[in-house]
Amino acid sequence: MEQDIIMEAQQGSAKAFGLLVNAYSKRIYHAAYGFLRNMDDATDIVQEVFLRAFKNIATFDVSRPMYPWLYRITKNLCLNKIQHKESRNTGLPEWELKGNSPTPEELTLRTYDEEHLSSALKSLPDNYREILELKHFQDCSYQDIADILGIPIGTVMSRLFNARKKLRKVLEEDDYELHRSTAESTGNYR
């Protein structure tokens, strides 16, 4: 049971803490990637999240679920990283700053659909984007989302409904513009 593992970790068991890391590292990585959209940065955040969790595990309330606590740490670290990057942004893509070209794997990840969805998500207000990330990319339950965001479940459901509606509208508008510009460039637009 997770509570037993957490209590063992609170008593200093590295093995128990390792079980928690194994149980949550993928979800934390995906949460960090959802904020940062960079594999290396997301990996760094995962390490930092578990370092902070290890240092503060003694203060964790074992009657609460672990993931919302880890998610809040992740979110705060990601927002700090984004702020730091924006303050020193040179305007060049990261691969140009490093002096090397993207790998085939990195290029594959940059498909039109991913960029289209990412762009649409970025255009949403922060509260809509976050709730969609939690539900559809983090696979959180309504209760987990309520715990993470500190809002009632009814608000979660309402905000999720409105976020989906807004995302659908943005995607439909983008598709209309894409088809229109394609038709204009091929001479098939009326």
C-alpha cells in the first residue's frame, strides 16, 4: 500500500523512496514536458522534483495522495524555469545555441499535428490549458485535479467542459484558416 511505502520513506528508507520514484517518474516527466516542451528540461525537472520530495518527505501528510503533491512541486519548478528562460531568451532555437542540428528523433517529434495541438493549447487561458493537461495528458482523475488545483470537483468538471469547448473552437478555426490558405495558394478558393 502506498501509505506504508511513504511512511517507510519518511523513516529514511532509500528503498521505499526509490519505489515512489519508480511509481511516479513517468507521470512527473510528462507533466514537466507539458509545461516545458523540451525533453532535456523535463528530465532535469524530474530529478529536481524527487530531490525536493526526498528533502521534504517527512512533512508529507500520508493521508493525502502523493501525486498532487509531486505535481505542485513540478509545476512550481517548471514555472520558475520558464521565467528564467524568458528573462535570458536570445530568440534562437535551443539546437542552434548548442551548435548542433536536431536529431531525427527530435525532428520526428515536431510533426504538424503536435505543433497544431500545442499551438492551440498555448492559445488557451492558463486555467484551461492546465486542466486539459492534467486530464488528458496526465490522466488524472477529477478528484486528483481538484486536489492539485485546490478547487471543488464541480468546478473541475465545469472548467474541463469549457476548456474542451474552447480548444475545439480554436482547432476548428485553425483548420478553416489552413484549408482557406491552401485553397488560395492552389487557386481553388472562391
